[in-house]
Amino acid sequence: MEKSHYPFRNYPKESCTTLLFPGCSFPSQFPKTMDALAELCREHGVGVAYDCCGKPVAELKGERHTVRIGEKMTERLERLGVGEVVCLCPNCLEYLGETLAFPVISIYALLSRWGYTSQSPPPSGVVFRPCPDREAGRLLEEIGELVSLAGLRTMERVPCCGLRGDIAAHGPAAADKLCALVKEEGAGETIYTYCASCSGQFQRQGCGQVRHLLSSLLGVEEEPDAAHALFNRARRKFAK
């Protein structure tokens, strides 16, 4: 219900050429990092829109709802004069890149364009690659252009956090099994992700110390706030 008619939708009031699209998961799990990024966008004249990309609806409810959401989003973007959409979420990036008639890039590509310098020391621990980036690794390469990833080893044995539709359909036991592997492979090390949904999943499952690489880049020390996810995304309805 929430994803089909996203109640916390909030688009800029003024026109903008470049629009940051955080999706619904990142503002839910990383409110402090979201605040820092929104301020950075304001400094660079980039608008911020809070909405759901529509992928969860596409997986569950089919084409009719998916077309409706896509058409409404396109209308809003055209009204704002948007020429480029910037995504934080790997799933939003993949999905909107296939459905929108606008160029869609990652936040890491935008930070590189700005000549941004990482605000934290290089991360050390293990990195989990989310489903959309497991094969090509393009996003991880873009992150590596902003900060050295030499101190991270890649988690290889775990194919998914358990939230992907085809896995979640098998019930919580499937996710429990995958997260048990995460605990085992990441034991004693910081687990870095670059997908907020994966981050929240690992936090809820007690997988250890979990961090998002974007938080590290922006110099924000923050763990996933899974306990207050609904409140965190709801307050974006009133963000200016």
C-alpha cells in the first residue's frame, strides 16, 4: 500500500536541471547522511525529490500500476525541467535507468563530477555488493574513484541480503539463512554496503557493525537506523 501510493512524496517547488532521487530506503536508514547530502545538493543547486521509484510495485502488482507510477513521475520531472536524475540506491538506479526517458546516474558519478574529496579515511573491512551491481561492479568502481577500497575485501559467498522479491517470497527462513552467512563471513569486521536496504536488513538481523560507503565518503558516522525507519522516511514529507 505504501509503495503503490507513496504517502511521503515530496518534490522540489522550484525548477532544477539535476535532481537527486534518494529513494525510500536510504532516508529511512541513514537520516543524518541524508541531511548532509541534501545540504550539499542545495549548495550545488541540485533539487531533491523524496519518492518511491516503483520497483517494489512492479514486482508485486504488475504493469498497470507500474505504468501509472512511471507516467506520474515523468510528469513531475518534466514540470520541474529536470534533465538528469541522480540515484543513491542501486535498485532505483537500475530500475529508473530502464523506465525513465531521462539520463540516470549514480550519486558517486555526481560527486566525482564535483571533484568531491572523501571526508573519512579509507574504509577497512568487508564489502557486500548488492544484487544490481554483483555482475558488473560498476558502482563499486565509481566509489573506488572517490576513495581507496584497498582495505576492503569483497564478500563472495552471499548472493543477496534476502530482500529480493524472488527470495523474500520463500519466507523469512530464506533471508535468515543468507544473513547467517553474512555474520559468518563478516565476523569481527565492519560490513560495508552501498545499498541502504541491505544495510537495514543486516542491522535487523544482528550481522555486526554495518556501515554505508556513502556515509563514510561524506564524513558521517552513522549506523543503519532500522528501528526508526518509518519515522525517518515520513519526516521527509515536510523537508524543504
